[in-house]
Amino acid sequence: MTTRLTRRQLPAAAGIALSAVSALGATEKPAMLGGPKIRTAPFPAWPRFDATEETALQDVLRSGKWGRSGGQYVKRFEEAYAKLTGAKEVLAVCNGTSALTVALHALGVEPGDEVVVPPYTFIATVNAVLRQHALPVFVDSDPETFQLDARKLEAAITRDTKALVPVHLGGNVCDMDAILAIAKKRGVVVVEDACQSHLAEWRGRKVGTLGDAGCFSFQASKNLNSGEGGAVAFQNEDVRERAYAFHNSGSGTKSLGSFMYASEGSNLRLTEFQAALLLAQMTRLEQQAKLRMENGTYLASLLRQIPGLSPAGQYAGCTNNAFHLFMFRYDAAAFSGLPRAGFLKALAAEGIPASTGYTPLNTQDFLKNALASRGYLRIFGERRLKLWADQNHCPANDRLCTEAVWFTQNLMLSERSAMDQIADAIRRIQAYSGELARV
């Protein structure tokens, strides 16, 4: 729960924070007020690479087989990623958005269907639903975890609901026990958006393997990175076959090499170059994931001791957090009213980059324009779309978007002392927040 201090409590809180700074020997003023910068070294760059990646790319180049057809690297990556995650089947695709589109198509999401999504996610989650000409129905966020609030999920399901798309945001994990139970009860499919959560776990199982399909992104910022790329994990061979045909211009594995087609489709194939990069990057993935988990857990323990900060919590079933993002809520009242923008500016001056994260996806103009289009009006009708607009409220998420602060995953690859520096910088900012608020 967010800490909220009264005006009488603020001086005391500031005194506690100043004492903490003194105890750490960091009594200097913040950098914005003329003090020394806490961190002068850059945080680890991303991506990381060495001769492993260079050799892999050269092998593909020299083979003359740069696309999936006739190559070996895409197939090798699919097999390796299936083994790593515990998925029965993996299909590599050209990006995370395509992974979501392929999964929804393979599981039968069609025009006129409803798909439940969270409002706190990247636009790709909703774009994939819109590409199927289905209706995205938003379920509010749980501010404690930044994830979809499963307690509000069942009320959003109607007879037209075909799929639920829980997003394991920032490397954390949704409440999959509740989500899977509701899906089974209501007869809807579950597509896990695990694009930010490589190697995250729910009760010891890798995310992306719990629902009917699991989607991953390998875009440049992701913990497993090939610039662009994606994958879909399946537990059903028939669904994987439908997905393969769709991503391969309608040509299934049984019709390869002929000009006979199994279905409609698109061209969403991964290249051999990307697959080779992914295999090389996977040689470090588990070690990097372990370091992020250790640093993220440690940093959360430090920031929970600072009044006004609420690091994102985890549900009891989350046995591994991938920390693609380190997220916390910021309460300006505990910082003498210093606005979040001022807090971020003061952090940046200390050598610590941070951002505000997402804005409410459910209220953006692109979505209103899509649903007001001729196609959507034909499929759903004015009455249904007006009802959607009337019900499209996510107040907890609206507030979350005003309080959130993010650190990106590369910060979690730093040495342990960097986590202490982050906490020290925030304590210093809090101790002098009254002065900073006047700058």
C-alpha cells in the first residue's frame, strides 16, 4: 500500500531520511543542489556480445542460407528454447507483436470476439487484438504488483469472450492460479504475453508454458535480444501446426515445397541471422537472469525502507522474477511535494536514469479511432461500442500511471554496490526534497 504522510509527519520523515543518509556517510547535498554526483560510472550497456555472436553471424553469412527455408539455425533455436522453457512446441517468428497475432489466430480469435487485456502494457498487446478485428476489453491493474488484477477478471468475461491475455509485465508474473481457474470455468483460452519475462517462473514453471500459448519478444531492449524477433510456445501440436501455416504464408509443414496452402496466412518468419544471434545470446541468459534477480530483490529490500516508495510486489506463486524492469510507485507527499518529474530529474543528476513508464492504454486516441472505424461499427454495432466506452474505466491503473517509476534491466546487471548507490541517491533526494521542490 502506498505510504501517505500528513503535513505534520513530513518533517519527521525527512529527519528519518536525513539520519539514514548520515548513517551511510552520504551527507552531501544532491547533485542538483551542488553536491557530488553519487554515480559517475556508466551502467552496463545493452546488448552484450563478443566473438560468440560474431562467429554465429559469420557462419550464417557463409552458409548462403539466410532464411528459414533450407537453414538450420531457426530450427535449432526453436528446439533449444523449447527445452529451456519446458514448452512442448516453439515457433519462432519475426517479432513479439507477430507472436501475439499468430497465437490469437491459431487459437481461433475472430472478428466479433472479445479479448481481455490489461491497460498497463505495451501497445503490441492491444494491436494484436485489433488485427484480428476483435474487441479489447480492459481489466484494471493491481497497483501492488503492476499486473492485471485477477480479482476483477471474471466480471469482464461475457459470452463473446474468446481469450484472456495476461501480461507478465516487467519480468514479474500475473496471478496465474486465479487466471487459469477462471479461464477453465468460463471456457476461454489463455494467451500469456511473456514478451518481457524470459525465464520468469510461476510455481517453478517457466511463464509462457502455463496457458494455451505463450508469447515472447526478442526486441532490442529485451533480456534475450536479437534486435527484433519473437516466439510462441505451445503445448498442442495441432495449434502449433495452424500457427506455423499462418506465419508461413499459409503453407504448413505438410505442404512445404509445394504451392498448396493449408490456410490463409502472412509472412512472419524469423531469419537465420536472428536465430543465430539468439542462440549466442542464450549462452549468457541464465547467468544474467540470476544476477538481475539477486540485484532486483536486494534493491527492493532497500527501497521498501524509504518512506513514500513502494516497489512492485510479487504474488506468492512467483518463484522467479526476470526483472526486465524494476518498477516502484513514488508518493510525492513523502518527498515534500516534489513532483515525480522533479524526482526523476534529481535522480538523473546523480547518474541514475529512470522513466515514468506507460500511460493508460485504454484511453488513448488510437483505440477510440480504431473502434470508431467503419469495420468495427459493422462488426460490433454502435450499441455494443457505446457500452464498451461506458465500461472502459480503470481507475487504479489511471493512478498507477501517475506514480510509476522504472529502472531498465541493464541497471540490474551492475555490481551490488550500484544498488546501494541507487538507494543512497534516493535517500539524499528525500532528505533535501524541500529544497529540490523549490528549484
